[in-house]
Amino acid sequence: MRIIILAVGKAKPGPEQDLLAQYVDRLPWTVEVKEISPNKDQSAEVRKAREADALLKAVPEGSVIIALDEGGITESSEKFAARVAGWRDGGARTLAFIIGGADGHGEVILKKARHKLSLGAMTWPHMLVRGLLMEQLYRAHSIMTGHPYHRA
């Protein structure tokens, strides 16, 4: 399976990048991170629409689109693993996780997303969200394969 993380904002070297890399290296799936630059000159609605357009253009054809969104579903690691397994077993070749900019997602992304996922009620820095997501993907893989990493 292939994982693509599409995100607004350019990551700089540092602990957030190190966390992301740590789990990318552990996960046997192909992982790619695509970043777009945020638009800062427009109103929030125009900015979200332009960012959404750029993000969706980077989604490979036939991908399952998952939007990380504060209004999304918060689920346990086991439920998330079951959802990922369902997509995989249903023939999904690519999962495209989309992380919006500081103002959230443009409406078109939320409409096109097959699933909206929340990492909880708290607000997380966008660069840290990438590492948190990768850890949960690694955890999902360990649950799916019976690896002892997940001890619940």
C-alpha cells in the first residue's frame, strides 16, 4: 500500500521532521510527503479554496482521500487500524491523507474526502500532526500484523 501525506506548509529540519522520519522508516508501506506553500495574501476563504485546489491536484487518481479535520471522527487506534485494513482489503492502492492550512480545509476537500479524521479535540501544530499521523499509521500496521508494538 502507498501512503501520501499532502500538507500545507513547508517543514524545516527539527524534532517534528525527525519524528515523521522515524515512523516512515519503520513502516513497510511506501510513504511520500507532498507539501504546498500556504497562500498568505488573501482572505481565509480564498486561501482555503486555493490551498484545497493545490492539494487535490497532488492526489493520485483513484486514491482514498482522508481529510484530517477538527470536525472529523475521533477513533481508537484499533478502529483506525480496522478502517485502514478495510480500505486495503477493498482494493485501495493509495491512501491520501490531507492536512490543511492554519484556516482548515476548503469545502471541496471535505466533500471529496471518503473519511474525515480528527486526532482529538486539542489543536496540534501542523508540523507535529504529520508525525502523529505517521505514528498511528505505524501502529495500525502493527495491529494489522499482530506485532507487539501496540499493547492494548
